[in-house]
Amino acid sequence: MSEHLDGDGATLDPEDWGAFRTLAHRVVDDLVDRLEHRRDEPVWRPMPPEVRHAFDGPLPRHGIGAEAAYDRFRELVLPWSMGNDHARFWGWYMGAGNPVGNLGDLIASVLNPNLGGGDQAPVAVESQVVRWCAEVVGYPADASGLLVSGASEANLIGLAVARSARLGPQVRTDGLADLGPVAVYASEEVHSCHRKSCELLGLGEAALRRLPVHADLTLDVAALEAAVAADRAGGVRPLAVVATVGTVNSGAVDDLAAIADVAEREGLWLHVDGAIGGFLALSANPPEAVRHLGRADSVALDLHKWLQAPFDVGLALVRDARAHRDAFSVVPVYLHHATRGLAAGDVWPNELGIDLSRSFRALKVWLAFLAHGAESFGRVMDANIAQAHHLAARVEAHPDLELRTPVGCDIVCLRYAPAHLPPEVLDEVNRELVLRVHESGVAIVTESVVSGVLVIRVAIANHRTRTEDLDLLLDTLLELAPGAADAVSRG
Ligand SMILES: *Cc1c(COP(=O)(O)O)cnc(C)c1O
């Protein structure tokens, strides 16, 4: 009878679709419950040892069934997740996700199309999302783009296109060996992913010139010009400049107009890292630099940050579509593009980046844009910016707290520094304070170092945050700080 069984009896589909449907409904109910009541739970809690050890088990050779597996998830994973879906998560720099986007991921997973290419609506959805984002940035409609895992990959793609476009197509065949040294310029506040890009592209980390910044932590454009001149004089070929719209430490926005002028004059590829502020054109009051984004040769955006898409999704935009394709396209015989049938299509997404097989990450973005409209994301940004300024004002007004950087975008860098503590213990005290805030479950904030000083960094890219949540953070910091100072001074 086995010829009547799906997969000849080896299928992974349920024997009883009714039971699976019941489980699926339960899963959705549990998840919506979580979203609705998440605010009342701790943001994060440490895994107890028995939970940690539960992950040491061996490969299960025999299954326990979907219901039991799901129960295991509820017991071992659900309560101990990162917490960035919570209203008071402001760690590193992340978005909170959004319910419509969550459904998009669920649907994308069930359809399970491969976005490597082909004549299918999901590819059209991705093209539309790319065009919508290009419009926000101020790019022409024929610009090229690819959804990727995040801004790290989007930044890598931007520099990879720069490398082929400016050093010539022979880098794809011959590598860099005969080309001599090249340089990529950025401020010392540039994100660490650019170091990885330079390493992976064979330029080497030494090619990345980390240039001085002004007091507001934006790139010193005179230093850029001087560095380019010095490199030319020393036989180094200037390749590209990376301007940042919203640095990861403090949200500083580089002077894009001035940098674009230098890039034009010097023939540098202008790449913008817009992981944080790239969508600020949707804000009611965008920084001046955003008006010049269209001058960039390539832009990296992160939709899983301020745009609140569930992880993961970033976007590499390249103004010259031809240059984008020329940097990556490889069409092996088995991927021949036809004029009819599923294999039709001119440019396939896999020709624009690293991955051949690709997920339908466009759907969560497309649905959220349709459901909410682009302007609602601008309102989230404006609310977060106002919240950052509210927090900063309270920090400045408190004698025991210091505001360490100008508020850039939605990022506040502060520290606890009461007059009675010796300066040399402040880094340790603030580090301890961050850990105590985590353990309290009230909020997540993280540390960084700005101008040589350890700061508590509050990055408010979260559509769930209310201003009162930041008041609660401040109260919590002030309540926990004396204990942290005591613990540090007792060693
Ligand atoms: C987050 C961030 C990145 C890296 O993006 P991922 O999505 O984490 O890969 C790059 N640049 C800046 C300015 C960032 O804030």
C-alpha cells in the first residue's frame, strides 16, 4: 500500500492534519498572547542552569512528535529569548519587530519560495520593496538593490561594487595582486563591519583609513582631503569613502554634502552606511544630510533596525544598476534564463549579491508598508527622537548623571558620575550598573566607549517605547547605582 503514501511513507507532513491545525492555532494564540502582554514581563532574564544544560542533549534519533517538541520550545526557549520585542529594550541597536511583519515571516516560511530568481510574484514583491526604499532614499527608479541579511552584508556589497567599478572588471578574474595598495576612508566612528568588508574583499584592514572626528563625532572632512592627498603622494590608490548616517555609538550624522563634494572631486566611490538613519527622510524633521543621500553611489540600509522589520533584513542599494550586476553576476548553465516559463526573467536577484538561494524576506516588509504606510515609520522615528531628547534633558538636569555625547538620531550616551566617586572607578561602576539593570529585568541598555570613556548607551529604535518607560529607566539607574558603586569599591 506504500504507493498511496506521500513520500512513500517518508513524508514529514502530519498524518492527521486536524491535529496539526489545532497545534498551529495554539502556536498562533500563544504568540499573539505574548505580543499583547509582553510589557508586563521582564525584558530579559538569565537562563537557569537546568535550562542551559537542557541544550547539551544528543541528536534525537527518534522524534517525540510536534506537540511535545512545541512544549519543549515553550519550556526551554520562549521565556529566555533576547527580549528585543519588549518596549524597554534599548540595547546595542535593534528594532522590536512588528506584528504584521511577524505574519509575513510565517507566510513566507509556508510558501517557501526561493528568491534566487525566476518568474514568480515573490521576486516582483522584492523588486517593489527595493523601489519603495530607493524612493525614500532619493534614488532614481532604475537604481538596483538587493535585500540581504543586514547592513553588514549590504555594506560589503556596496564596497564590492566599488571595487569592481573603480578598479576594473579584471579584479574579478585576476584579483588584486597587480593593482598595488588601495585605500577606503571613513571616520573612526565607522562600524566594525567595514573592517570585515576590507578583509573579505582582499583590501586588508590596513586599507581602511579611520579618520579623526569633530567634537560632534562626525567625520572631519579636511582630514579626509588630507588623507587622500597623502595616499596619492605615497602611491596608494584612493578607492572609496564611507559616510555614516547615524553612527552606531552615538547616532552622529556625517556631513554628506561636503563628503560628496570631495568624493566627486577626487573620483572616490561614495558609499553611505545608512543602517541607522537611512530612512530618516520619512521623519518630519530629517537631518540635512538625508537630502543628499541620492548622491551616494551605494547605500546600505537596515530594515530590521528603525524600520521595525523582524530579523533579518537589510538592503544594498546601488545607483548604477549595471555596475551592481557587473560586480556579482555569474550565470552557470543550469541557471539559464529563459524567455518563457518559470526560468524567465532578465536579471535574477542572485546575480546581485552573494547568495544563490534566498528567503522571501521581502514579504514582511511589503506587508508592513502596505498595512501601515511609509509615514507611520516616520512617526515611529520622530517619537523615538523625541524620547531620546527627553531622556537626555533629564540626564543633564541630574547632578549625578552626565550626558556624554550630543543626542544623535535616537541614541543617548550617559554615565553615572556623582561628585563623591573618584574618576578612575567610573568605568567599572557604569559597567556594573549596566549588568544590574539587565538583571533587574526592567530594561536593556548596553555599554560602549566614546572618547575613551565607558558610557551607558540607550538606543531607542522601538515603536513600543513610551516616554514613561524612559523615566522608569532613569529611576532604575539611580536606584541601582549606589549599590553598583559599593560593589566596585569593595572590589
Ligand atoms: C547595525 C549596524 C551595522 C551592521 O548591521 P547588521 O544588520 O547588524 O549587520 C552597520 N553599520 C551601522 C552604522 C550599524 O548601526
